[in-house]
Amino acid sequence: MRPDTSHWRDRDSYDYFDALPIEGLAWECLRRHEPYQRHYRALLATRTQKAPMTSAAQRIWGLRFPSQA
């Protein structure tokens, strides 16, 4: 589940970041976060990865804002 970091110094590998919307940038950061990766592996292990994420989990991972923007 770890991303390939062998070319992390290669600027061309990150060109797509320039065109990402804020949600895309947030996802790129979240998916690299080890605690999130552990949480996702636990979902896979219990076969609940397709179930809706609980409100508490959404708040933990910043997938929902606590109030209106």
C-alpha cells in the first residue's frame, strides 16, 4: 500500500499536482498518511471497505467539514 518513493526527487513525477483541485491535493496527502493506511487495511481485513464510512471516521480523516464553509 505504500507509494513508490524511489523517484521522489524527480520533479516531473509531481507535475500533475499543479492541476489538482484542493480535494485532489488533500487526497494525495491523506493516502500517503500511515495511520490512514492502517485504517484502510483494517477495513479491507473486515471486508467493510464498501460500507459507508462512519461520521466519526469522516471527521478523523478530514473528509467532512464540521460546519459550512
